[in-house]
Amino acid sequence: MRTQVVNVGVGALSPEDVVAVARFDAPLEITAEAIAAMTASRAIIDDLAEDTRPHYGVSTGFGALASKSIPTALRAQLQASLVRSHAASSGAEVEREVVRATMLLRLSTLTTGRAGVRPEVAQAYAAVLNAGLTPVVSEYGSLGCSGDLAPLAHCALAVMGEGTVRDASGALVDAGAALEAAGIAPVVLREKEGLALINGTDGMLGMLVLAIHDLGELIPTADIAAALSIEALRGTDAVFAADLQALRPHPGQAASATVIRSVLAGSEIVAGAGTTEFTRVQDAYSLRCAPQVHGAVRDTVSHAALVASRELASAVDNPVVTLDGRVESNGNFHGAPVGYALDFLAIAVADLASISERRTDRMLDPARNHGLPPFLADDPGVDSGHMIAQYTQAGIVSELKRLAMPASVDSIPTSAMQEDHVSMGWSAARKLRRAIDGAQRVVAVEILTAARGIDLRAEAPGRVGAAVVAGLRADVAGPGTDRYLAPEIAAAVAFVQSGAALAAARTVAEEIA
């Protein structure tokens, strides 16, 4: 758990704040400035509640029922009914970190003062997060139309003391009982507040921020894996020279080439490529073009990070209280900007895994692996080596290609054609999470295979490669007769997903990024 407090105020949260609260349970506080902003905008909503003219979300129904005026006596019921009816998700339970990110980002919009809720509503959200309570949200229910309606409604329902939550230990408990145990009073919603709690892109944005964070570690790890494969295949490092890379000045390409050069520095295996016995003029594309492909993934992540930064700085609600005191309907809840970025990342992630699998396959083929045994087997024919590990990669890569199909092009109309074009951003985010998990596994198998190939060479790898192989060898033994392979793959996956592979490389080359 991170102990540094995250301040939630009028301005944007940083991506680091989101990861800290969502994944590492960092405590949070609402700033005094935010309390003042919420108090001021709530006074405007209270004034409209007394107005005889209808105001959307304050004294009317919602969506296709927006033309129906609601009497004062029924408005609290209106808001509660909205939340209850929209908490309609189904399917597998969404991950804790995703729900926490969703709640935090909704809280961030509330604290801008543009949503018109009372400060105590925001304070209840902060208290639930600080208590480690996690509303149970299921996977299906959001179309990214008026934002992530169903997931956000489940969060709001829990703050009302209804539905179910996971407590800090992970136990499934009644929300009302969990709030009581934590000393948190259930919120009784007033005009507009139910609407303000469910109208946002917070779920898809939270998953985008988490994905960007994870890719920030996976891409340099893939660079390291590529370099290890180049060593295992006795490839050349000449093509990664800085002046050659500068002829095509994509920043991501330069960054990946820098990592690969750092890993290959001092490698006796690569140095052997310059001997008179070596006749290959150039390596296959999966080796030679690694910076071009990995770099394009880096640049795609940079674009997605720009989109995320803009969304983090947004106050997404409908209607909103403007800075000059107007209450206006708008379409800012539509998830298209986030959905496109999520889909773009899924394409890039699929290709990152695809080129990794191609390098692995090359290491197993005696016609292409330059002196290594078939499938890196100890006794080919008796032993199968890493043959089926590559099958596992291939199965994942095939799925990632399917997951790369954009969700954001698949709009479907809802709410009696009021919401006649939706973003599907939540679905894009869900498949991206699965894609990143798959790509991590593919890269892990490449590192596992490359380490075995390096160990089968007579020459020594570079210092960085040696450190990575040594880190893996703490849990996975070196070459030998066939062993139960699934636990070794699992250890390699943990080596990648925990950041240990990247950390091992950085013990030798701190500049790897």
C-alpha cells in the first residue's frame, strides 16, 4: 500500500495518482478548494429545484423520459430509482483495480464542482475508497453511450448502502453492513445527484490509464526479449546503430533501438557475427525490424497517453454547471475519444506479440536458428524442448488478432433511439486488458526460449542479457532433459508481469526505458 496521500481537487489527477489508488490502495483526500467549488455549484442546483420550469436531471426524467416533469416529493425517489435500475450489469466480476479506478475518476469529476453534487456525496466516495470497499460490478452493461452507466450505477448503489461489495479482505458482504462497519453513512441522493454519479467515461478511462502504465513496462521488456533472441540466434547489432535509426526519426523507434543496443553491448555472441566464418548479410525482419515495430507501439502508447491526459482533465457529466453558473445539457459523456485510443492500442499490442512469437519460432527451427538443436531439445526426438511453448504463443497471438478488431465501430442504438450512437468504449477497454495479459505471456515465452538458446551457445551474452537470464534462472533451471513445462512458463510470466525482468536489466543499464 502506498502511504503518500493523493489529493483530489478541482484539477486533473495524474495517471500516477490513478494507478496508486486503484492498484496500490493509496489513501486520498478531497481538497478544500474542491469542497468550496462543490458547495457553490450545489447552490445553483438547489435554486433550480425550486424553479417552476423543468430542468433536465433536476426536475425531469432521464434519457427518452426527459420530457416528464417530476414533482418535488418524488425527486429523491427519482434519483435512487435511476441508480437502482441502471445497476443492471451481468457476467464475470470486474477486477478490483478497475472498479477502484472507476470510482476515483467519478470522484474527480464531482470535485471539479461542475456536477452540482453536495460535498458529502464526494466525501462518501472518498471514504469508501479509503476503507478498501469495492462495489461488485459485472462485465457486461456499459455501451459507453452516456458513459459507463451500469458500472457507475453499481458504484453509486454501494454508496447508497445497497447491493454488494468486497471488503478490504476480499469477502463478499452486503453494502449496508460494510458501510456501517466502516463508519460511513449511506448517501441519500437529492436532485441531479444520481445522474451525476453515473454519467461518465470513468470505467473506460480507468482501464486506459492502467493499460498505458502496464505497456510502459511491457514495451521495454519486449525490447529486451528481442535483444536476447538476437543473441540466441547469433544476429547482428549493426542495424541498430543510432545514425541508421535517425534516418527515420520516429521517437519510439529510436527509444527501442537504444534499449536493444544496451542489451547487446559487450555480447560475445553478437561479436561472433563479425568473424570470417559468418556469412549472413542481414537478419530476418523479426530481428532487424524490431525497433520499427516496437517503436510504433511506443508511439501509439504516446498518442493514447495524450488522449488520457485530456480526459483526466475533463469534467464529464450531463447536464453540467458551467463556470458562469449556467446548467447546460451536452454530449461530453460520449466515449468515442477514449474508445478509439483503446482500439488503437489493441492493434499495436497484437502486433507486438506477433513479432515476438515469430522470433521464438525462429529459435526452434534448425534450418533458421544457426546451430542450435531442433526446438532447443536436449535430445531431439526423445525430447521436445520448447516446441509446445511456441504453440502456446501461437494460440495467444491468434486470439490477440481477433481482439484487435475495433469495438468502437460497432455502435448499437438504445434508449428508444435517444441514444442512437454509442462508443462501445467499455468493451474496447475490456478486450485491451485481455490483450495486454496475452502479450505479456507471449513475451515471457520468448524470454524463456531465448535464455535457453543463449545458455546453449559457447559464447557469453552481454552484461544486461546475463543479468536477465540470471534473474530468470532463480526460478527456472537451465537447459536439460524435458521437464514439466507449464510451471516454467508460469514463472517466466510472473518474471515479466511483476516487472522483475525489466528490473534485472536496469541493474546493469539504468537508462533502459
